[in-house]
Amino acid sequence: MYAAYIMKRTQIYLDVGQDRRLAARALSAGTTKSTLIREAVEAYLSMPDAEEARLADFRSALDALERAPLDLPDGGTYVAELRAGDHERDAALERRRRG
């Protein structure tokens, strides 16, 4: 059975150095410049875009938090610690003012 392999022809512009390096790479790989270009385009298009990557990182961080939740004090303890810190800061300011 014959399977038709259809490609769309396109044209790109390479500078002389790029063309030379691409030709050398194709020769050493035993393939064509076109094949290398298609492989490079496929590798690029297979990468997630920046938005998808950021969303995946965010979801990963949320998953990590769910597995190891923060050890937070209860509300009353938290407020008492804040007030104690305020009291210590006020006392230090008063000592400097007098001092």
C-alpha cells in the first residue's frame, strides 16, 4: 500500500555561516539540511510555551504545599506573637529616644 507523505514547501534565509555549519552537520550526520531543519522546528514546537510552563510550575508548587502544609500557629497565638513583637519594638524605640 502506498502512503502519501505530504510536505509543505517553505523558504528560509540563512546567513553564510549558518548555511555552512548546517551543511557540515548534515554531512556528518548522513542526512540533508532539510531534515535537520525539520527536526529543529519539531523540537522547538514540542516545547511548552512560557505560559504553559509557568502554569505547570505553579501547579507543582501548590501540589508541594498540599503534601507538606505550613505549620502555622492558631490565630490567638499568632496575634499574641505579633503584639509581643510590637511591644519589644516600642520598648527599643523608647530606650533609643531616651538614650
